[in-house]
Amino acid sequence: MLLPEDSTPLRLEGRTKDGSHWVVPVNCSPFIIGRKEGSDLFLASEGVSRKHAEIVEVYDGWLIRDSGSTNGTYINGKRLSADHLLQQGDYITIAEIRFDVVELCVESECTEIINPYAENLEQMLDLKAVDPHFQPLISLINGSLIGYEVLGRINFVGLPNSPRHLFEISGMLGRQVELSELFRNTALKHAAAVGVTELILFNTLPDEMNFDILRPSLSALRQLVPDLKLGMELHENTVTDAAMMKELRELLYEQEMLLVYDDFGAGQSRLIELLDSVPDILKFDIALIHGIQHRSKASRSIVETLVKMAGDAGIRTLAEGIESVEEAEVCREIGFELGQGYFLGRPAPLQS
């Protein structure tokens, strides 16, 4: 329900990691906060429930209540156990995202702080102004083109070009999943239009590992590009639950998509989960590949053993971040089937 003109205004202030401010106007009551698309404040971050909390206007101001969320709603650092009447200076924390109550006053007395990126991001998303790039995946056996990985890029005045920075901003504004889907859908639609027949790998965010989000997204994607050979990349740190991975495998099988584990060897590599949820392709992290020609014999032997183990399990192996002919040659000798990196091909738009 929209608020009458004489309502006391309420706004919440967030902050991106780079220090930029952004403001969320509370313009209806109840004002729903959650992970369900269509929420008044949509937060796709892990730890946010579908309907997490709500803010309601009452006769003497605004109160916030938790909606039975799994991980709780926090006010001023304490978990909310009952309705709380918001005061100027309060701060709300949901899944480590902080919102300060910055406006409980007469409109004429308020100073508005606006995220300098918010309006530009809104325009970019509305215009679908993304410029996807494609990085080649090359066979290390015969040098042939096997496929591409989709990489999101933009060139929009008023927004940073760095994908990492852009995802930080969109995440704080609750638009991270939307941005990820835009990159993915635009790139694959273009690939289909120019007649790509090779495999195309696309990335996902940890926030998309909610089947209420992922299932309709992948179904719509398959309908959009029914003939493309697709593989979904999943960072190994997302592999946390065997039941979830089994459901994911079944979902990808239904949509005729491959499962690809990304960044294997970066941080904690969990071989047990890998064996329980065998991927189609295993991408070895650049940290294992960079300078591999200078590694000790024992170090290279360990990588070679991991590559052989994967191959024996029917998993195709890919060396990520190959930047020299020497690295490519050693990776070929070790037994990697596929390679990716600046030496083999830089990310670039696909030409028709």
C-alpha cells in the first residue's frame, strides 16, 4: 500500500564497499525485505530468507519486525525478538548487510544522500547496455577451438568498467542476480545469433544457488538458446551440500547443460565433495598454473596426479590462466586436455 502524502518519511542508507552511499526510500507499508523477487527491498545475498523482515508504518512512526527468517534480523547489533520502533540513528543488519536509519523527519528538514552509481546502474540495466566478451577454450592436444567462456563487460558512462566493482555495487543495491542474468542472457543470445556451435561456459554467483531463483532462470535460458551447447561454471567453494549438488546435477541434466567446477585448487579443495558430485569439466586455478615450468618436480607431480585422477573419473581437465608457451607446453605434458589464458586467446566480442 502506497503511503499518504502526510506520512513521516523513512529512508535507509547503505554503503558500497568502496565507500559510496546509496539510499533506499521506504515508500509503502508493509515494506517487505527478502530474497523473493518482487520484494520492496530485494536482497539476493546468502543468509537472506525469501521473506526476511518487514517495516510497517504505525501511528507514532515506523516499526520493523522479523518475518520468521532463518538467520535473524539485527537492530543495533542485537537479534530482533519483538517489534522494534525505529529511531534516528538505528541500524539494521541482515546477512551482514547494514542499513542505517537516516531519515525520520519532516521532508523539508532532510538532507538526501544518493549513491552516485545507483541511477546509472538502473539506466544500464534498463537499457541492457552490456558488452559480453568471449574467451577461447583451446585443446592442448591439437590446438583446436573447443569453446568459449562468457565474461561480462560494460562501457557505460558513470559506472566503473571493472566487473568486480560493478558486482559489488549491484550487490549492495540488491541487483546482483539481475546483472548476472543480463550478462549471461545477452551473451548467449548473441552467440546463438552468430551461429556458434562450440561449447559455451557461463558463470553463476553464489547468490544464484537458490533453486527458487536458479531453476526458472536456467529454464528460461534454455528456451532462449535451445541449440547452444552450454556448461554452467560453479566455484568449488559453493559445493557445500551433497543433496544440493545432486539436485543441481539433475537440474542441469534436464536442461542439457554441463557442470563445470571453477578455480579448483584456490583455497580449500574438497576432493570428497568432488567425488560425490562429479563435474563434466574441472578448471584448475591460475595459482596452480602460473609459472608451472619453474616448479619443483614434486610440485608438478602433484598437479599431474590430480589431473590423472580427474581423467580416470571421466572428468575433462582445463588449465586456467596460461600466459606463455612454456606454461602451455608443461600443461600439455602433464596431461591437461584443455587450456585457457591470454597466450591462447584474450577475451573479445564475438564477430558475426
